[in-house]
Amino acid sequence: MAIEFDRYHTVLRAAQNVAFSKRQAQVLVGGQRRLERLVAEDRIRAIKTTDKQNGRWECNGSDVLRYTIDPNFNH
């Protein structure tokens, strides 16, 4: 169990400098509404690269992976 926990933290540290687009992050966290809620709650750090309404988002890879859901899990 400790090995899995260490591996998990290694992956999160490695993803610290990775940015996911909004679309990629949505897929990983389970949808647009969940992603936007997590960003609003400051659980996922995200920046808009431009001030335009449809500007590109860059989401912190480590944060996104921390809130990733199992796509095969039925709620």
C-alpha cells in the first residue's frame, strides 16, 4: 500500500509542470460543470491565457489528476 501511495505522489509531483486544456481537464474530472465548480472552489488552479470570452484555459496537471474520476464507475 505504501508503494502505491508513493507512486501516486510521484505522479502528482511530475504533473505539477504540466498544463491541461479545458477540454482535456473536463474529460478527466467528469464534465464541464464539475471542472468549473472545482476551479471556482480553488481546488484546481486554472488560468485563461487571454481576456477574450472564449480564451484558452490552462489547468494545473497535478490538480486535475488529483480530482480525476474513474470513467467506468457508475454513479
